[in-house]
Amino acid sequence: MLSRVAENLYWLSRYIERAENTARLVNVNAFLLLDLPPGTAPGWEPLIAITGSQPRYQELYGSGCDERSAVRFLLGDPRNPSSILRCLEAAREACRTVRDILPREIWELLTQLSLYVRENLAAGLSKKGRHAYLREIIEGSELIAGKVISTMMRDESYHFLAIGRNIERADMTTRIIDVRSGSLLPSDTTELRPFEAIQWISVLKSMTAYQMYRRKMQVQVQRSEVLRFLFLDRQFPRSFLRTLDAIGESLAELDKQREIVAYLKGLIAKVETTPVEELRRDDLHAFVDTLQLRLIELHQQIAATYFLPPQVQAQSA
Amino acid sequence: MPIDLSQYDISRAYDELLVRPNRARRHAKNLAAHLRKMDEAELAARQAAADLAIKEMGITFTVYAHAKGGTIDRAWPFDIIPRIIPKSEWDAVEAGLKQRVTALNLFIDDLYHDQKIVKDGVFPAEVLADSKNFRPQCVGVNPPLGIWAHVCGSDLVRDSDGTIYVLEDNLRVPSGVSYMLENRQVTKRVFPELFEDYAPMPVDDYPSQLYDTLAALSPRRVRNPEVVVLTPGIYNSAYFEHAYLAQQMGCQLVEGRDLFVDSGDCVQMRTIYGPQRVDVIYRRIDDLFLDPATFNPESTLGVPGLFRAWQSGKVAVANAPGAGVADDKVVYAFVPEIIRYYLGEEPGIPNVPTYRCMDKGERQYVLEHLHELVVKPANESGGYGMLMGPMSTAKERATFARLIRRSPRNYIAQPTLSISTVPTVVGDHVEPRHVDLRPFILSGRTTQVTMGGLTRVALRKGSLVVNSSQGGGSKDTWIVDEEKG
């Protein structure tokens, strides 16, 4: 497999996963706000924070974060490189260069999804149409993932898609935990304490984890158990450890992976040996920060091993 | 209201499907019957379904938009009414094309070796001397099987008396074959019942024929030689096709930066596990961008050392560098003589009568008749830089007269043909629109011609320009065996 192709496959699936995760976040946040007493709601700012795009947001919209601006920014602002619109366009651009590798239905589905997102943006920005719009995006992304699983050979192309998807998913899981558990709720506000469970339920729901959590943990939704579930559960597909395991499984099918696997194992051990449920606000934030830096390092090792060398890459067509 | 073919406004041109309003040619009777059964709303709905299918299948082409400083992707405009050609007629065209390409390959090989045709006074030395596409670097090179133009796309047109002419040959990087293949897929989706009355000859085997043609060129005798498609990248107007062909052939689609030439003159591609040798390159990049070490040093699309690798036989390149020498519009004017010289046969398909501006008498005629001629520059493609005499202004004609006097070798002129028409959907009814036809000819151990080819249609009323970059669309093309129904 060509290095350039491996790289494009990896980014293709990262971008689709990112679009899907953003849609999940917006959807769940909108419902959460309906459950909280007016005036106490944390609003939309945490979402901008999760996607790591506060600076860009403030540049474009100033410091205020009303629903309309935030949703527009996250869904369809062409000036925001992490908006769903731009993610899907980037995915499509990457897909264009690997069309010869993928089953053609995947290109067709991605084209359809990308057109849908663009053409129905007005509906997506309206309160009434938003839910259906976001569900279409989530399901469109799941359909593509399903096509990949059910029609692709388990060769390198499949594994680079899987690695990209799982790195993005791991990254997003840590971001969601970070923002929801830290900056969202000042830990000592008594007036919101009754709503803490709701907050954690929304975290679970944004990852379609609520039902699975209830089946697995059989306890009330509480912070410590949710953290254990989202970091450590090896059966839930979006937990941090499960995504790392999945990356390890894909790497095992490739060659030249020894050093990367060693690094990955170190990261897994780090998570396994950390008592995540005991971490208080600041420690949890520092821990998440470390994990994100490690994910960046993991990405760099993969890039250095398999992708085009940077000096060749710069010689673009 | 059903589709009314009695209102079909047949012009002076030959219509491929109707003899006169409401009277279908024999091979189009079933199609006409289908149209008559269909009402206007349904016709429009079918066309809309086709447009949607094309959008969803992502069949696009890219247009240069200098004003916007970039390129835009457009859906490929497609008309649902197929153009039908009886097989008996097609057989003669196919034979004529094979003859033509065989002669052109002999001609190119001769130009890069002994130049017998020049020495024998059949082909003028000064035309060769002025050729922009003659590559001195290629002199003496022996490509595998002695073939230079492995893939040729020749444009055919039919004049008002029904005669089919070759309008030009594309021997560098002819494009359009993927649209030919996709058009058939779209027609199957939107017009399935037509296939019950007709059994058009299938076109789907092109990618495997192309693969076999390319694989036969491999310098290594291995069972599965490494064949790659070399593209300039996603901003090229034909990128869709490059990706499509690579996928259909099961080959890698590479860009210049994916390849390098090693110290042993072998071409290697950069893979996730290190370098891997390439045997055959189906290149969709023009000669001058292929290798910055040999041709244009500014090119970032090519691969330094590629020419040397090809020259030493370590890699096969199709079409071979230098094949474009026969793709020049002045050379075109000599093709009938070229066929007679190498094959001792009369051309099976005539050339459009062509005035060579390099000839004093013919130049004079051209200058005096600019208002009725089409003037073409020798080395442009895509319909750029042409003068359409009957539609030109006095100012444009003055400009061309100046250009022709300055470099007569660079221009040819042809009478304005009344090229044929095919019924085409316009809103909720059909009107005649002008078409041409580009069949593709593969040359390797054998010579093969596509069943039909790409029919391009000028969608604007009265327009003769079929190029997709200038408002053209396309149609599915059916070769139909009348004996079999």
C-alpha cells in the first residue's frame, strides 16, 4: 500500500468520526439544556471547548456564546475547520484520492452525506429541524462505518481506517470527559447538585453509552462509575481503553509496528494503573491532558513509520 | 401529453435516429416507440433521475476557473436518450480505426528511428522540424512491442450526407473512457426497459482489456506485474477518470511524489513497508511534466529520472513519451498518406478535408475563406484557441489572419461540417443536438476498439462545440446488431 494512500485513509476516517462525534455532542447538549433550570445551564460554551476551537470561535463571534452562533459554528460554518461541514468536505477530499481503494458505495455515501449536510443546513440550524438533521449525520457516518466493516477486505486499507477512527474516538472520549467533568459544573455549587446525575447521563448519552452503562454497571449514574466505565471498560466500543485495544489489534496486522505497539502498551498501562474514579477535578484535567499528548505522540509515531516523509509530502501536486 | 416526434425540428444535419420528423431510422424504431408511449412529465422525471444518479455516483469533471483562481467540480452532464449505431456500420468504422492507429504507431516508430517516410519525401522534413511534440530525447528508443501509442482516442463526426470522418486523433493522454462506462451504468438505472428491446454490445470489458494491454509491456516476466496509473492529482480535469480506471483495473493510483527512481534506474513506489518496484506506468501526465530531469525542470508532478528508467527499458510507459508527435493537427492532415505509405491501403475512414496553412496555395485559400472555415492551432486540445468562421467577428478573423501569416505551420483549416444530431431531452420534450463520437483504440499484442465510444453532445441549441469544458454533455452509445433484433 502506498504511504500517501495509508495517510489519506487514516484521515478520511478520522474526519468522518469527528463529524459524527460533533453531531452527537450538539444533539445531546440541546436535550440536556431542556432538563436544567433556566439560568443555571452551562449553555454551549463547553461544546466549543470540547472541539478545541475557542480561539477560532472568539475571533469569529466574540466572547458571547449564544445557542444560534454556537450551533452554526459547530455544524456549518465554513470558516471553522472543525465544523461538521468542513470535516465532511475534508473527508471527501481525502476519499477522492483513495477512491481506487475503497468500495465505490463508500464514496457515494460520503458524497450524499456531504451534500445533505450542505443542502439542509438551514433545517439543521432551526430548533425544529435540528434533531432530524443531526440524526441523519450520525446515521450516515454509521452507515459508512458499517459498509467498511461488511464489505472491505481486512487488509492494510481496513486497518488504517480503523486506526484513524479509533484515535479520533479516543481523543474525543477524553475531551468529553474533560469538559463535562471539569469546567462544566463548579464542584461546590449546591443549587446544581441535584442535577449532577443528569449531567453524567448526558455525557453517557452523547456516546450512546447510557443503555450500555446501565446494563454493565447496574448502579445509579454517578461520577466515579461513569469515569471507570468511560476510561476502562474493555467491552464498550467508545471507552478509552477499548479504542486503544482496537488500535493495537489493527497494528498487530501490520508490519514494522513493534515500537508503536510498545508505546501503545505503555499508554494502556498508564490508564490501567490510574485510579480514575478518585481523581478530583484538577487532577482529572491534568490526567486527560497527559492522555491527549500521548495520543498526539502515538499519531506521530504512526506517521513517521508509515506515511510519506514530510519533505516529499511538501512536494504537492 | 405523449412525446411528439412529429414536432422534431430536423435541421440540415444528418440525424442519427430520425430520417425526418416522426420517422425513425430502422435501428431506432423501438426507441421511438418507447418515447411515443412516454408522456412529457415522465421524460423529464427520467432525466431528473439520471441527473440525481450522476450526482450520487459522484461522476464529475473539473473545470479550470481562472477567474476564481482554482477549479470547480461539476456533475457530468448526461442526456438519457442513447445514440444508436447499427453494428454493420460500426464494423467498418472499427476496421478503419484499427488501420489508422496501426499506421500511426508505425509512423511514430519510424520518426524516432530511420525517418524513412521523410527520406522518401512523403512527410515534409520542415513539419517534423517544427513539431512541438517531437521529443529528440526519444530518438533510438525501442519501447516494448514497438508500440508508442497504446491508448488512442479518435474523434469521429458525421457530415450531412451521412459520411463519417475522423476529426482528430488523441495520442497523448486521451480522456473520456470512464464516462463511456459510467453512462452505460446510468442508462441501465433509468431506462431499464429499453434493454428488453435492444441488446447493445457491452462496453464493460474495457478496463480488463486496458490492464492486459499494459501488463503485456512489463519488462519483468512475472505473473502479476506492478501496473500503476500516474495522475497529476485531484485538481486535474480528468482526475475522476484516473481514479476510476485504477480502481477498475485493481491498480495503484500514484502521484509523482509516490515514485522515485533508484540507483539501478528502476522505478520504485513509496509504500508503507518501503520501496516497491513498478513495471508499467499508465501515465496521465503530459510528456513535458513527466520528468523534471529531462523535460520541464519546473514540474513538480513528475518523477526525476523516469525518462532514463524508460529509456533503459526498466519500466514501460504508456503512452510512450514522444507519442504526441502524431497528435499534431498538421500531422493529421498527412494521415491518409501515412496509411498508404506504411500499409499500402486506402484509408477506411476519411479525414475531414483539411487545408494546411504551410502550403502557400492552401494558405491563400484559407485566408480568403476564413468566414466559412474552422481554423485550429496545431497543438491545442479541448477546443481552445480555435476560430469558428461562420460565427466569428471581423476582428477575430483579422487576429487569426495575422496568426496564420506569422506561423503558418501552426494552423490548419477545415470546412465547417454540418455534424450530425441526436434527439436530446430539453425540458419536457426532445430537440436535435449536435454530437461527435470518441472511440478508444488499444494497441498491444492485439488492437482492440471500444464498442462505440463516448458520444459527446453540444447541449446548447445550434452549438457545435461538444467539449465538456465548454458546455458539452454526453450520451450513452449503443452498437446494436440488427440481425439479432
